[in-house]
Amino acid sequence: MIRLNQLTKRYGSFTAVDRIDLEVRRGELFGLLGPNGAGKTTTMRMIAGILQPTGGSVDIGGDDLIRRPRSAKSRLGFIPDRPFVYDKLTGAEFLRFAAALYSQQGPVVERRIDELLELFDLAPWKDELTESYSHGMRQKLIICSALVHRPEVIVVDEPMVGLDPRSARLLKDLFRGFVDRGGTVLMSTHTLEIAEAMCERIAIVQGGRIVALGTMAELREQTASGDASLEDLFLKLTGGLADRELSAILDE
């Protein structure tokens, strides 16, 4: 459903994403992990069409993002790590605006908006300006805006940031139901327990490159790690502090 071919992003002499090849299948919840600065968010933004690649290609559902951008983007819902909304729009107006970007309007969209706002406990604030929304409410509204046009693919960067426990659980269940019905989710998160519990396959990125990819069993086999947790695998692959380094810091 998502296919990256030699995807590259450079800023001058710095290479943020370095020739990534990746395929995320239909009906899969896939995790993209890595330390800060590894290139995850840059990759996500290129998939969403927000950033232009320096090289390589992004294919979404058979549509090349460069050659057929409108068709490719119509399949996708993007949830960024920082919720940006227009303060002088109400919650309902913001979702109508999001739906209109995909040429969707009318009674069907209005019902969809009401369903999403009710689902995320935002219905009482439907007609309130978003400038009055808390960070968590804005995050939930952004999630609604990514779902309002019924996408085939959801690309989500740090989905649980700012959400209360109930909303976080709701989002997990929503993603699971989405992929069970044939949708595709590509998720980036620093919460490794969530990735280990939810994702069928995981790619770990370091220095703009994929250093490991597979199921948990395959990652353990690739790293000869026995029954190690995802946290242990992640630190092994990305260079976490060794015990002796921690001891040296604590003993100073």
C-alpha cells in the first residue's frame, strides 16, 4: 500500500533520509522507530507530500506521489506530531474544511463529522472556536480531520502525545479495527511498549537508514537477542548507553 524506493532527503551536505526502501502492506499496522534526529519525521512528511524528496519515490496504493499527487494524497490521512488548527474556526468548521480539501461535503460529511466528534468526546465543543481547545483536544481534532474523508492509509507521527488514557486506548482500538478492515497504518512513536504491542512489523531507523526490519521474532533473530524486548533491541541497534557509561555518570 505504501512503497518507498530509494527515498532520499538532503539539506545541503546533510542527508536526513538516505535511500530508504520500504513496503508497508495493505491491512498492516507498521511501526517506524528511531532515536531523535534519525529521519523518521522527515520520512513521514515526504510520504504525506509535505516535503519534496531529493531523490527516490513514494507510491501510495499504486499512485506515484510526484506524478499523481492528488490521487495519491486522496488515499491518505496524516496525523502530525504537533497539532495545528486554525484558531478562528470552530471544531465543526475545521473538519468541514478538511473534508473539502478532498472534495467532500454535504449530509454524509456532516454525519461523519458528528460521529467523529462524538467518538472523541468533542461534541460539546463542536461550535466552539478551536482557540479555546486544550492541547489534547486539538490532538483529537487533528485525528478526526485525518479520518473525516475515510482514507485507505493513515500515517501518524507520535499518535499518543497529549491524549488522556481513554483517548489513547480509543485510538489503539480504532487503528486495530482500521487495519482489520483492510486499511493500512504507518506509525512512528517513541513509546516502544505501544509499538511492540500493536505493530505487526517494525523498521528501526538510524542515521537516515533502516538498520533492522521485520516482526519481533525476525528482529530478535537478526540481532541474536533471544527473547529481548523491543526496548533492548532498539538500544542495541541505536547505541544506547552501556552499563559502564551509566555507572561512570552516576559516580561522578
